[in-house]
Amino acid sequence: MRLEVDGVSKAFGGTRVLDDVSLVVDDGELAAVLGPSGCGKTTLLRIVAGFESADAGSVAVGGADITSLPPERRRIGIVPQEAALFPHLTVRRNVGFGLPRGAASAERARECLDLVGLSGFGDRMPHELSGGQQQRVALARALAPGPGVVLLDEPFNALDRSLRVSVRDDVRDALKRAGATAVLVTHDQEEAMSMADTVAVMREGRIVQKDEPASVYAAPRDLGVATFVGEAVILPASAAGGVASCVLGALPYAAGGSEGQGRVAVRPEQFVLTVPGGGTVGRVERVEFFGHDAALTVVLDGERDGEGVVIRARTRGDAGHRTGDRVGVEVEGSVLFFVS
């Protein structure tokens, strides 16, 4: 079902936590609300779920206003940060908890376990499951009543990094197979960008941009969004005629962009390190090896404000660069430019 949050505001004491927030999530869409701690994203989730009341604004699911309904009447499923399974109930009974007793409910629990890839796990106890399996049981429990919307409250935080990636893929697949409308609340940029159909970036109680992940990354609304959703090297620049001039040279930026004094943002993967020549040259100060790629810290020749300009470049893991190497630095593609 379609979720519509319209003009929601909330304050605690004298502190405004949400400021006129509006968000639309279409039927079957998986949206991520992405923001740092304290931006208001968890309060927004709690208002949608009915655990907090808004000072202003409304919440609707499937065209029906649910703003004044208690949580149990909203038809909203929740997957919490930790699975929060009942330790004394089997997996099947955890999934069926809250459903009317009977054969139909048992069959629905089995269907939901199949949906999350846990068929055959119904008779196990929660302590017999891995953390990732417990989270999938929590998702099955949220899906069992057939909710209009599923809310996921940073559900992968407690998992190891390697497990987190596989579990979030499983969760996304299960939500898509169920045709569920879902909202993922997270501070993890990689999680939001890889899982969601759309990403809503929150800052200081407002949604500052909502778009497809690729658009949020490639065409951020402002410098704050650009630096939050991914790494970037920020440099002073002046721009005119589609070209931004900075210490790296004259760099093209998006057509139709603003002109004047401002800053450019260059993504680490845009830097190309070459044999030193007549252009920008620097020295490799640090190499961080990740296997599939490497991050290189390069100090450019020359100074700005008495210090060398430092960039961070991404290269292939087998590129062979070493600390102390002299390298040429080029920029591939268009950069981002923001007026001061």
C-alpha cells in the first residue's frame, strides 16, 4: 500500500525534532530514510508506527488516514534493531504470534518462513539460530499479518559486516517477493544505497532530498548530501561556462550548474593516478589495501594556506602503488560544484 506522510512536525520540550516532513512511498517500493544520529529519522518511524504522536501533519496508508489510530490498528509491521523474538516459543510460533489460532494461521506462518528462506526451521528455538536467521524470522513475523507497510528500524546493526551484506540481500529479496511497501531507517550509507529503490536523506529534522540511489550520489542537492552519501575531496573553486577551476586544474561540471565562487566535490574513484608529467603531481603518503581495491592518500605538490593539498583516490587493489611513490593526478568525468 502507498504510504503518505504529509507535513509532520514534532518537538520534545523546546527542541524541534521533525520540521514539516513529507514523504511518499509508493505501493511495493522500498524506501530508505538515511541520516546521521539525531536527525529525526527514528522519531519519524515511531510516528508512522503510532508509538509517538505528531504535533502537526498526517500519516496515511492506502489512502486511509491513520494519524489518530493506535499502533495495533494501523496494519504496520515492524522489524526492530534486534530481532526481539520470544525465547520460549518456536520459530513457527514466533512468526504466528498475534494471528488467530488455527490451521490457516499455521499455514500463513509456513508461507512466511518460506518467503524468507527458512522453510524447515519452524520447530527450532530462537537460540538455535544465527543472528541473521533471527532477523529473517523477525521479518517473517512482521509480514505474517499482511501489513500495509513494513518498517525496518536499523535491523542489521547487531550483525557482523560479512553477515550483514548477505542478510540485507535476503531481506530485500523477501520484501520484493511479498510485494511489500517498506521503509528502512538507517545511518549506513552503503546499506541505504544498495537496498533501497529510493533514498530520502534527512538532516536536522528535514528531508533534504529523495531520489533513486544513483541520482542521490551523482546529483546531490547540496554539499552536505554529497559528503554524507559518499566520500569526496572538497576544494575551493571558481566556476563559469561549465568549467570549475581549482588546484587540480579546469574541471568540467554538470551542465546548467551555478557559477561563481564555491567548492568542487570530487569522488575518490574519479582520480586517475599516472606517471608524473606536466600536470598535477603529488606523493603517495599512505596506502590502505582492501583486496578488491585500495585507497591512496596523496599530497599534491605546492601549498594552499601553508599546507599541501591532500586527496584520497581509489585504485585497483593490484595497481602496485607504494608509500613515497611520485604520481601524476588526473580527474575523470564531471565533478560536482556548489556555490558558497
